[in-house]
Amino acid sequence: MLCPCSRVVRRRGILSVPKQSFSILRRSHLRSSQFRSVSLLSQPIRTGFSQSLPHSYKPSKGSDFGRSRSSVHAMASQSNEPKSIHDFTVKDAKGNDVDLSIYKGKVLIIVNVASQCGLTNSNYTEFTKLYEKYKDQGLEILAFPCNQFGSQEPGNNEEIQQFVCTRFKAEFPIFDKVDVNGANAAPIYKFLKASKGGLFGDGIKWNFSKFLVDKEGRVVDRYAPTTSPLSIEKDIKKLLGIA
């Protein structure tokens, strides 16, 4: 006759132990290997994906399985961020859209201008000289009027253009008036400042801050308002490939 604790019943492919056998085991306090085997047989069998993974499994940070939805969204957002000046569209003085990709292959000076600043006369005069000298060799000057510094650009776009063209005979484009600092700063200026910080922080400090951009649309240098346009001629020639 078999010992009660050795009686194991198989029902529909699942191993189980009669209740009577467990009763006997509890009374006798058996600690035999047989009891441990029966105890294991009574545990549910794990199936599916969870069975194939160890309990200590943790998805790696770089795996798709472990990547959170927010991180995937952040990566998608980064892929849409502008990589160069050529990715921007701005408004001209008449309110028309200008896709800056038209300047691919050009060396650019991007500057915030004002009509009533102490630096106005010298900067416009020297910018006009530089443009006349190098425009046929690939230089463009993009001027963005801004009234954030001493309210020294109070006029509208038409008045600003008339002033620049009449007084300085400037032929380079004058764009729509913008903010260069603060929450309402133009996107192109947010990009410029992020690409090249200033000596005392990223913010534009005054009228006629200058950014030098290469033919691929990358910001390569930044100059203070008091830096003379003619003093950066050597840097312009280097980017233009002129000896």
C-alpha cells in the first residue's frame, strides 16, 4: 500500500495533491525532500513572455522596449529643430515671407539695427562699404530693425527703409522689425543666441550686435555692438575664400 503522501493525482494535465495527504503532512511536520517536491508541484506554472524573462530583468535604457513615450516624443521634437539659418522663414519689410534657404552658399552678416543710435552712422556707413565690395563674391547683410534698446527704432518699416536708403544708400535687405530678447524674440534670434553666446550671457546687449554665418548656414562668430564692421573684414574674406 502506498504512503498517503506519495499519492499524486493528475487531472487534465495539472499535478495536484489530495487534501488528505497535506493533512497528514501537517500533523507529522515532515521536512523530507518528498514534501518539498509536492509543495513545488502545487505551485502554478508560469507561462508566456514573463516565463522567459528572469525576475531581475530590466529593459536597457537604449532599447525600444524600455523607452518611455515622453522620450520618444522628445527625440521626434529634436529632429524637427532647425540646424542652420537656412531652416528659417522671416518677414521682409513689406510683410512677405522670405525663406532664408535662398542664401545657401552665401556668407551672411545678421545684425539688429536702429535709426537713432549713437552707433547708427558708423555702422551703416561701413556696412554699405562692405556690401559694395563683396556682394558679388557672396556676401549678404541681413538687417533686422529692433526698438528694444533705448527705443531708438521707433518708426515703422516704411520709415526705416526710407531712412536707410536715402541717407546711406544701403542696398542690402532690411527686414521686418523684431524683438531680439524676451519671450517674443524672433525664432531666428533665439537660434542665433543659442548658437553663439555673448561675453556676458546669451542676450543681445544693444543695437548693432553682429553674427557671422558661413555658407552652410552655421553661426561661426559673434561681435559686440561697438565692433566696427570693417574690423571683421578679414573674417568675412576667410569665409568667402578670398586670399
